[in-house]
Amino acid sequence: MSEFLEPDELKSLAGCTPAAKQDEWLTEQGIPHRVDRKRVIVSREHVRAWLEGRTLHSSNGPNWGAVA
């Protein structure tokens, strides 16, 4: 099993097929993901965390708030 959702799994999760709509839905739900051209990449771990109600944070760099 891949670390990332397969296209049919993502379609089932988001309830739609076009990558733009999947991107929009994932963003609304707060699920971290990446869009690579017309492909949406979503980690299974992020989906599990979302289902469990855990808060997910995306990071684009260092956490400067943690620097003392």
C-alpha cells in the first residue's frame, strides 16, 4: 500500500474528480496536500489524522517561533 491515496480513493474521499475541485475540498477541510500539475497528492497519515479530529499544520519552512 502506497503512502499516498490512489486517485480512486481521493475521488471517494473528496466526492469529486477534477483536481481543482479536490484541491478546493481538501483545503476547506484543512487536509495538507500538494497539487502537481493535474495530480493531487495526499498522505494517508494526514487523512487519518483528519478523521481522528487532530489539528493538522502545513509547513513551508522553519518554525521560527520555536527558536529561543
